[in-house]
Amino acid sequence: MTLLRTPAPTDATPAEPGRTRLRRRRGRADRKPRVALAVTALFFALLYLPIAVVVLFSFNTIKSLTVFDGFGLRWYRAFLHDEVLINSLGTSLKISLVAMAGSVLLGTALALGLVRCRTRLGSVAGLIMLVPLITPEIVTGVASMLLFKGLGVTLSTGTVMISEITFSISYVTVILRSRVAALNPEVEEAAMDLGATRWQAVRLVTLPALLPAVLACSVLIFALVFDDFVLAYFTTGVDPQPLSVRIYSAIRFGVQPTINAVGTLMLAGSIGLIALALFIPRLFGRRGGLDLLSGK
């Protein structure tokens, strides 16, 4: 009687499903980077293509926002000869400088006070300083306008300066507070042991150590205030208006190619100021600008 034997399985038979699963996993793993790259490319396209179009058409030689005829500086020359836009530019620069000086001065003092204050009041004040950072800017703008109206103050360039200073103090305080906390208090104590008063120790020891962070904050606040629209819109008067508000008033009646040139110049200036804010601490041999701006 002959027995039928089942052929012994070879090594290739059970291993074949394993290889198939491995190829499928590799295929899925290869598709994931492609999907991530596609999503990233789409994100940057939606974010930067409109800005690129504005920059491109600011060099257009004809008065068109849809047809590009060639490169030229026609609209930049038109901006330089527009007295209304030039006056608004001067107003924005004035507001930015005053807001920068006021917010940095008050923010530095607040940062020093909050770090040195060990009471519960200091902790509460530190939390209150974070409120403007999370409050929608439109709420701050409406509240500022209602406050000035309630006090009978006429909206003008001065009201914009006050509002911008109040809004910017929190940024300066949050950034400098961590920097002050990182300083060694024993250095001030050593200065006072050598005969310096409390104010002299702060002026001669603490403030020089904070100088890179203070300069970085100054440039950052200048850029933020110069580009701000919401707060300026609710607190400005009729004339002269900040440049951002003037641009908004102009585009309500149709976008002119001059606006593209102004927007390109503002973009270039803002990028330059942010880059300077990041680079200043490195000039002093301190910690990197990204660490200072992130509060680390």
C-alpha cells in the first residue's frame, strides 16, 4: 500500500506573505513623505503666493493688477511723490518710535519689579500681564476707543500712541522677565557690598546685562507697531492717519498699483527689522536672538 506524502513546504512558500506585507509597509512609508511634502507645499503656496503677486505687480510698468507688462519702478516713484502717503508714513514712524520707547521703558521696569517681587501680589500681576497677549486685538481696539470717548478725549495721533504703548508693554515684560530671572542676583549684591546703592547696582550691573534683550525688544516692538492696523484703526483720528489705516481707506475705492509698492516696502522693512532683532544679541556675544524672543 502506497502512502501519499504531502510535499514538505519550502522556505519560499511561508515567506512569500511576509515579503508581501513588507513591500506594502514600505509602499505606505514611501507615500507618507510624499503626502507630507504635498501638504507643506500647498501650505506655503497659499501663504506666500498672494504676497509674491503683490511684490511682482509692484514692479509692473502699466496700471494693471492682472496683466504684467514688465519690470519698472513707476509705482515706487509715484509713492515718493504722493504727499498723503508720505505724511502717513511719517505718522507711522512717529507712532512706532514713541510706542517703542514708552513700552520698552515701562516693560523693563515691570520685568524687574515682577522678578524681584516675591509676594502673592507679584504673581497676580504677572498673570495680569499675560491677558493682553491672549485678548483679541479687536477687543482691545474697541475698548480703547470707548475709553477715550468716555473720557471726552478726541481721537488723534496721541491716542494711537497711548494705545500702542499699553498694548506693547506685555510683550516687553514677558520677554525681559525671563531674561531678568536668568541673571545672578549675587552680582548686584556684590556691587552693593562694594558701596553702590540699589539704583547704581541696577544701572551699572543689571541694565548692561539686559541691553541685548532690550535692543531686540525695541526693534521687535517697532516692527509690530508699524504694521499694526486694528488698534490704529479704532483709535486714530481723521488726519494724519497711520500708513496702515491710510492704505485700508485707499483700497476701499479700488486697489491702485501704488498700494502694491507701499506694501512691498512695508514687507521689506518688517523683515529687516525682525532680522535685526534676531541678530542684535549675537553682536553682543549673548544668547541667540531666537532664545531671547522666545523667552528662554
